Amino acid sequence: MKKEKRCTPNKEMELLRLIRYLNKQLNLSFNARLENLGLTSQQGRIIFFIHFHTVVCDEIVKQSDLEHSFRLSKSTISGLVKRLTNNGFIEKADAHHHYAITLTEKAKLIITNFQKANEATRETLLKGFSKEKQEEMKQLLKQMIGSVLIL
């Protein structure tokens, strides 16, 4: 009779698997919320990018900024911007012929709702962790991200 082999998981591989699984679950949750609003995840990321750069950074966002930041072709960004404009989420205005892109009130309401949902998700994820453990986790994640960044 053959001996049954037991394969013990590599701890590093298990950590990567867990990180991927958490990321996948967060993406599924994000996509489900966006789908209810008639948005794709890519459109949602564009809305958040515009919000961050116009509201938080007080910058003008142009279509070329989206191309560079998302590393997508001009035609792909053009299609995304057109759909978001047609669905009433963004507006284009002539800012010295570079066409600044801004969010409509409809998109701003989505941002507010998502900020609340993100806060609830964060609270759920961190429930039971002390402030010290949360800070340690944040530093460890930053260290991991720093070690894999491709410049």
C-alpha cells in the first residue's frame, strides 16, 4: 500500500494567496456596488480619480491625465469619457482648449455614498484590531508595496 503524501503549504505562498483572496473579495464588493449604479469598475476608478484630483488636490483633470495615469490608449479613455458623459457622471469644459473634466452632481452623490461604504468596509476589516496593530499592519503593507513597485 502506498503512503499518502501530504503537501504542506509554503508559508510565503499562503500569504500571497490570502492577499490575493482579500483583494478579490474587495473587488467583488466594489463591482457589485458599481453594477447597481450602472457603472463598470474602470468607470468607477475614473470617477474616483477625477474626484481626488479636482477636490482633494485642486487640480484640473484632462483626458490626457487619464491616459497617463491609467496607462490606457487615447481611444479607450475617449470611450470611457464618452460613456460617463452620456450617462451624466462627468462634464467636459474648455479649459484653454484642453477640456477639463469635472464631476456632475450625480457623480458627487456616488462619491459620498462610496465614502460611507468604504468607511464601513474599513471598520469591518479592522474590527478587533488595536490602533497599534492597525498602524503596524499599515506599515507592513506599505513596506510590501514599496518592495514590488516597478518604476
